[in-house]
Amino acid sequence: MLRNRKWWIVLGAIALMTLLAGCAPSTQAITTGEMATSGSWWTRNVVYWFSLMLDTFADWFGGEYGLSILVLTIIVRTIILPLMIKQYKNTKAMQALQPEMQKLREKFKDDPRKQQEEMMKLYQTHQVNPLAGCLPLIVQMPIFIALYNSIYHNIAIRTHDFIGFQLGTTPHEGEWYYYIIPTIAAITTLVQSMMMSRQQTMAGPMKGLMYIFPVLIFVMAINFPVALPLYWIYSNIYTIVQNYFMYGKPKKNEPAPEPAPKKGKGKGKGKEARAK
């Protein structure tokens, strides 16, 4: 049931992204000042401020919007960093509970409802939330949509060139080398997904999603203006560095979790210990 809830949360986040994407009534490029007087509440009260920040940061770097997107990415990811740290602590707590969870699965394998009840009691006792990993995703969705709209509608960003790429051009519209950006976005997505998989036990649909998601990112990136996959690349690199310092490699003095003793072998070990 908990896995189903996670899928519903992911689908809900996608639905929210679709809803917010439709809040802008027009795809016409306008200035940031025109956004402030837009008839759309979303554009006037949310997108405008993101666009204004991008304009301000670009002024700091001599009009370079590519660097402006980098600064905004760092700010956004740093703001949600406490959520990521909370997710990390929750993940470690869930890993520590794996032996007890496995015992409950075996004990109540013929009674799914009782198994679910005991699992919830275990979570409550140890104060862990199996759905905590979805919270950063939910928080980032409105931010991403606002950033998408501010980049897509800001005429200054659309016409700006950064390291040879026009930020408002999609790979379909540009030269062959425009596909480099979507490719890097997909690769960095795969790298950060693999880093997470090493720390978490993934099986079934979740493990498959780890490989499907980079492909989806690539497909979306080739249909979006270059500025958007550029934001994904910055965000992925931030996540990779963050995960390196948060997870890193297992400590040498950290004991590996012992597997649960198998039936029929415990008594023999006990006799040997008493004999010693």
C-alpha cells in the first residue's frame, strides 16, 4: 500500500506540473515588466519574481543569463536543502529498520492488512515516514514550473546566447550540437539516480524508474528551450555533490548489517558457544 501511495504522489506531482504549466495564457515572449501587469495571477505574482531575479543576477554577470540560471539554481536548491537532509536521515532510519520489517513480512505474509498495521506501528515507534522521500519532489514542482515559465516567457532570455547556445531555442530548432545539452542532462540524471540507488534498496518499478527517468529527461529536454535542460544540469550537479557529502562511502568502522539468523542453525551455534 505504501508503494502505491508513493506512485499516487508522483502522479499527483505530474498533474500539478501540468496544471501550473497551463496557468500562462500565452506563449508570447514578453519583458519582465509586462509580467507584472499580466492578466494571469500565476504570471503576475509568481513568475514575475523569478524572472526579476534572473534579470538581476544576469546584470551581476554582464548580462550572462546562463550564469544567472546557475545562481538561481544554487539558491533554490540551498533553500530546500533542509528537506533533503531530513530525507537522508529518514532513509538511514528506514535502512536500520529493514531486519525488523523483514521479520514482519515473514510473520504476517498471509495477512497483508495485519502486516500493514504492524509496519505502521513500527514506523510510529521509530518516528520514520516512508513517504518522506516524496516531499522534496512535491516542493520542487511549483518552483520548477515557475522557473520554466519565467525562462520561457522572458524575451531577454529567449534571445540570449550562452557558450554558443541560444537559450530560447530547442534542439529540434537548432544545430546538431544543441543535442549535447539534453544528453548531458540525461547523463547527470542517471549518475545522481545511481548514487541514490547505492544507498537505498530498490526493487521492481522503482529500480526500473531509475533507468527510465533519464530517458524521459532527454525526451523532454529536446522539446524544451535549451535554458530548461541547462537548469536540470545545474540542479543535477548540485545533487551529485550534495549526495557525495551526505552519503559518501561507508565508514570503515561502520559494521555491516547482519542478516537474520536462519532457522535450524541458531541452536547449533548456541551449543558451540556454551561448550566454549
